Amino acid sequence: MSAPVHPSAAPAGSVSEQGLLRRVVLASGNAGKLREMQALLAPTGIELVAQGTLGVPDAPEPYATFLENALTKARHASRLTGLPGLADDSGVCVSALGGAPGVRSARYACETDEAPRSDAANNARLIEALTGAPDRSAYFYCVLVLVRSADDPQPVVADGLWHGEIVAEPRGAGGFGYDPHFLVAGMGRTAAQLDAATKNQFSHRAQAMRDLMARLVQARLIADRTGS
Ligand code: IMP
């Protein structure tokens, strides 16, 4: 899945002469994701540009799997910008709810796909759905997909998973989305109580990004900084 593609297959200006990624469009309008991913990618020297700043609207996410949604979003952003595209599809999966909200996490409280997204409404619906539930276990899941171009036949794919449980009372002011209700396993703090650097060390997105970076090194799309 991550064998090298000849640099000439990538759009001009987005890769170095050596074929290394330089400028990548992030297929998301989520400011929380952008912040975290820019920090995670900083060591690679890649400039991560939010699709909204390039006039790219959100792609539809009609699929039942994170992977299909991420691939669709990455191709959409790449097609409209000519840049390599990176997409994150992620969500919180709660055992007592059969894995919901899952791929619907961003729109859990929305009646229709057109309705505006709201973290507060999503959290309220989640806490209500778990009223009286003895099992509060949950995990965050993240899949990352990078395409060199819209029709890249070899998307680079990575994922990560972060265990915890859902608490009824919100705690902390950091992060975004479900973070104030996600008590991280073994840490005694919610994700919103972690500073940005700590969340970016342990989170589902951090784990997926480490996996992705190893694959990008293997594919010779970023430099190997380990010296090996
Ligand atoms: P997506 O844009 O379809 O991938 O939706 C992701 C949604 O999952 C976000 O809008 C959040 O509701 C939730 N989510 C994903 N990652 C996180 C996280 O790190 N913290 C809190 N909520 C998250």
C-alpha cells in the first residue's frame, strides 16, 4: 500500500525535487484537527493547508466505514486543489451503544446532514443515551489517508485507537469535540484536561500519525529522521 510512486506523478510545487512532500491539503474544516495535525506533522517540514482556505467545500461522508470516508475526503480535496491530500476520519465508539456514534460522531445530534454540527449538542445526546448505563467504556478511533494525487492508486493508510470511558460531567477546557467527556484509560484525566502536547503524544490521532509517518518514510515521501 505504501510502495514509492515516481515523483513525476505528483503535482508540481507540492513536492521537492527529491519527491518529498512539501505542501499538503488537509481534507477537513475542523479547526481542532488542523491544530493537532499541524503540530504532529511539524517535524516533517510539510506545510499542511486547510482545504477551506483554498475554497474547497466539505465532501459528503456517506459511508459506513471511517476508511471509505477518509479516502473520499482525501481524493476530493486533492482533486479540487491539485495538491497531495490528507484526510482524517475519526470518532468516538461507545461499547454500550454498539459502537455509536462512530462514523456519525461529527453529526450525532443532527436530524439531517444539512443541520449545523455542534459539539455541545453531540455531547448532550451522548450523555443522555448513556443514562444509567453501567458500562461506559469507549474508544476514539482515527484513520488517516494520504493521496499523492486525486487518482493515486496507492493511498497511504494508517490508523490509531485510544481507550477510555465516557463521564457524565464535562472536565477540562482543552481539545475539542467529545474530549471533556472522555476519561483517558489509566490517566485519571479527560482528554480536555491534557495539555496539547500530551494529547498529541497519546491520542488516536497521534498514534495514527506515527504510523502514517513510518509509512511515508518507507514510501520515500518524507525524510527519515531516525538516521537509519
Ligand atoms: P469527521 O470529521 O467525520 O472525522 O468527524 C470527527 C468527529 O469525531 C469530530 O467532529 C468529533 O466530534 C469527534 N472526534 C474525533 N477526534 C476527536 C478528538 O480527538 N477529540 C474529541 N472528539 C473527536
